[in-house]
Amino acid sequence: MKTAVLFILAFILFALSANSAPSPVLDAFGKNLQAGVEYYVNPADTYNGGLIRAAVGNFTCPAGVSQVGKDEYVGDPLTFTPVNPKKGVIRLSTDVNIKFSGSTICHESNVWKFKYDKNIKQYAVMLGGVEGNPGPETLDNWFKIEKTLFGYKFVFCPSVCSTCKVMCKDLGIVSGFNGMQRLAVSKDPLSVNFYKNV
């Protein structure tokens, strides 16, 4: 009898641990968000356009992440790389690198990076990050995707370094240089949906 009870308990623990992986992030059509596949990121509301790479000051460089104001423009395509590159599905609350596809507009990578921007006097998403190599040296290059009521939001709250002190902040749209709409720390997170580039 004791053996049967132990077997049942072991089976239940195994089943619970097998289902403990965070839920997958879904695209706008209910499909799992895939690593390395291009997606457009558009706001859950239909009033504004997608996310693009854009200059953040008087000059072309450095570049940051902005939102276009026209609802007919889907933005620039992005790819997502999970902290474990062998995983093919992007999951909630899991560290990911985010990178614009295509050529760069500056002499830096298209990988997102969390950095203080003196133009808007707060932390914002810039370009020039490092893809992969999780640890203290790349802490600013890891983001998470969390669920919202109407879609998803981006959060800076990396867990790639267990001994590092990190701030956890939602990302939303704030006004920047010349009225540019910047992706930066905000108490009003930007709710988005993902559309596969076909």
C-alpha cells in the first residue's frame, strides 16, 4: 500500500513539474511565438503604428526604439531569441533578446538594450545590445514579455544574473526629441500584439 501511495505521489510531482514551464507567448492568430522568426509588433489599440528603429537625438545615431503614429504602417520586423537558444518557443516571463531584422542604420547591432537616455532623461530602449551570452556583462540586453488584458507588454526585469541587482520596469511610449514617440520606462505599459512576417 505504501509503495502504491509513493508511486502516485511521485507521478503527481512529475506531472506538475512537466507542466511548470511558463505559457507560450501567442501571436495575433493564436500561434506560438517562434524564436528566430520575424514578427511585426503593433499596439493592441488600432490608433498608432508599429515599432521602428529611429534616431533619438539631433543626428542619425545613436538609434533607439520608437513608435510610428500612423496606423497603416506596421513598423520594422523583429526576431526574438530566448535565453536558451535551443528552445524554439518564446514563453512568458522568460529572458529574451529582441532584435530588428535587416541592416543597421548605425555602426551598432540591432539588438535592444536598456540604457539611460539623456535626451529624455530616463531609461529607454536603445540599439547596440549583445545577442546571447547571458550574464552580468549582458544584463541590459534581456527583456521579458508579459500578458496584458488585450495582448502583451515588454518588461525590463532580467534574471540572467542571480547575484545582480536589477530594476524591474514596464515599457511604454513616452514623448522624446522632436515629439518622437519612444519606447521607455513608463507607468502606462504599451500593450502589443505580434504579427508574423509572411
